[in-house]
Amino acid sequence: MVVNERFLKKLKDFGLNSYEAKIWAALLSRGVSTAGELSDIANVPRSRSYDVLESLEKKGFIMMKVGKPIKYLAIQPNEVLERVKKRIKAEAEDHIQMMDEIKTSEVLGELSILHSQGIEMINPSDMAGSIKGRDALTDHLEYMINEAKNSIVLVTSEEGIVKKSEQLMRSLKKAKDRGVSIKISAPLTTKTKRAIESLKSVGEVRTQKDQKARFCIVDDKQVAFMFLHDEKVHPSYDAGVWANTPSFGQALKSMFETSWDNMKATH
């Protein structure tokens, strides 16, 4: 059986390794088959085929046929998909419960003490780091917003404001409830209109035509800025820098305030 390598890679999205994907694809093409036949068809070593079939059976992808010789039946793919979704959901709920338990345990307290002690030993010039990937950038922005005590400045692009209105809204609402001043700058276009209207509920939003810069300032000291144009780079290759630097943060905030006065207010 000749199966496209790209197709086999997609089967790994079901949580399968290479041998499992090959054996499952082979069995789907046959409907019912022996381990030896599947080994030959899928080009999987016979010494591994029984272990692979046992694993697929435990995962709910196949079943063993009653009788001899031992043969295997393929489960309908739609049913397999539902089983995989159910398993992923159960595993995720288990992990969330585990994290919730850690949150109220002594472990988190001890980790926080270690972190506090470590921070005290860090040279101020070391309070900076690079961030790679748009998801990681968003996670760090959310962290900064959650830490904010006085002010948040968020400057972003057309693409960015749409995403941030979805991904950061909850944290921004909590910051507003804490009394944090929030100022947001983004271009006003047909695409961004709804996002801007939504963000007006958490802070003051002003628009600037052809806005491409992307940065965030929290409490005039934490700064994160992105290097690349988000519409021209794949999310995986997006990158930025974070720094805890009051001197630069205050200077950047001062320059922003000058531009803020010239931006168009939304109504």
C-alpha cells in the first residue's frame, strides 16, 4: 500500500506515532486483516506490529475480531474522531484539576519564594528577554496586564487590535476594575471597527491611520515591543522583546503621550 507521506503526518494529529499511523491506514484500506498482513502492507517490522496493534486497540481505533487466526477490524473514522476528542477533553480536565490543586498547595508558595529570592539577586540589566511566537507574545502581554497596578498603554496594528480584543479582553476588564488607566491606539478600519467598539468598554481608544507599531507599556516600567509587521510574518516566527526598565519605560510613555494628543478620539 502506497500512502502519501503528508497524509500519514496528518494522522499524527489523532495522537498517533509513525508506526501507528501506518498500521491504522493499512487496516482502514483493508477493513479486516491479520497482524502479518498489516506489517507487510504498512512496511512496519513484524516485531513491532503486535505492540502497535495493541496500542491502537487501547486507544479505540481498532478492535480484535473473535476467532482464529487473530484478525483486526477498523473502527469507522468518525467514531474514532469522537473518541479522540473525548480522550483529549478528559486529559485536559485532569491537567486543569491538577493545576488547580497545585495553586492551593504549599508547592506554589515555595516556588513563589524561590522566584522572589531569585529576583532580588538579578542585576537590573538582566531583567529583559526575547519572546518568540505570537501565542507566547500574547501570553506575556496578558501576564503584564495582570500585573498592572496603575497604567497600561497598548499600541497595535489592524491585525493586532482584532486579535487582542478577543484574547486580552478578560484581563483588560479585570485591570479596569482594579482602577488601572488603560489607553489603546490602533488604526480605525472596517475590519477593526467592532474590535475598537468592544475595547472602548475597558479604556480610552484613539486611532491613528496606518498604525504599524506594536508595543505595550505597563506602569511606566514594563515594556514589550514587537520587531516585525504582523501581517507579513507567520505567527510562529513573530518575535519581540520584554524588559523591566523604568528609565526606558518612562521615556517611551512620554513620547507616546505626545502622539496620543494628536490621535483621533473614537466616539
